[in-house]
Amino acid sequence: MPRKSGKPEREAKKPPVRIKINGQWHEFEPGRDIAPEMTLSFLLREKLGYTGLKVACDEGACGACTVLMDGKAVLSCMKLAVEADGHEILTIEGLPEDDPVIQAFAKQCEPGYGTALQCGFCTPGFVMTAKALLNENPKPTAGEIKEGLSGNICRCGCYSGIARAVLHASEGSAPKGGKP
């Protein structure tokens, strides 16, 4: 239908996108701060500086970009930022240093299982995935841990140490070979 005047029609102003990130609410103006095609990982890393999450594959296949949305693990490279509107996001930076999962990963070095981290690139994704797993199932079996972590890739091959660290975090104990 043709316009009656030569003036462009005004676009209705869209309401701000509100996301609670690591306990703090943020507002983003659509078209200025946030674009419809912007991924959550891009918003968190590039716009807000939460560089703990890593973007490795950028297609949802490695788990390095895992964050928690309302307590559940999500791949932030596969989630549009606008989809997080009204939700709570937790990144690795939002966990306290004394978090049991972080402590278990840091201390894991039992003989026969190895370390839970080597180069560290995948660690934030594994920690956040483990956190979500333990939120849902505080006492998982070894098989449930293996299944729960199956979407994450560690190029260094620290899988047995990572699984062992998650088991220790679920038990609330430090690995026997770790530092006190």
C-alpha cells in the first residue's frame, strides 16, 4: 500500500532486551546495542568482555562456549542474544573462586586419572557444563557424568581427570592426589 506522504514511516521503538548476567541486570537497546542476529557468545565476549567463555567451533559442536541460562547449560554460540531476554546468565566469571567445581578441577591430579586441565581452553565450558549437571543431579554416577559431559571436547585428552573432578565436586571432597 503506498504511503500518503513522502516521509518514511517511523518504526515502532522496540522495548529493551534485559538480561541478568552474573547477578547484574543489563539493558540493551535493539538496533543500537544488540542486533537480531547477534549470538549470546558475541554479546558476552565482545560487547561485555566476559572472555572466560571460549568460542572454538562457533557451531555448537565443542562446548567451549557453555554458560548457564536459568541454571541449565546452553551453548552461547547457538543462542541468539535476544533469546536471553528476561533470563539469568551465569558465566565462569560469575562463579566464586571457592566454588566446589572450580576447586575440584584445580586440585585434580590423581595418579591413573591425570589432571582435569592442561591447556585450559576447554576448562570454562567443562566447568559450566559440570555445574549444570550437578544442579540437576547432585550425586551423578560415573556413567551419568560421562553422558553429561559428552557435548564438550578437550583437545588435550583430559577426559578421565575431568570426569574424576566432577565426581569429587559431587562428593564435596578434594581429590586425594590434589593440594589441600
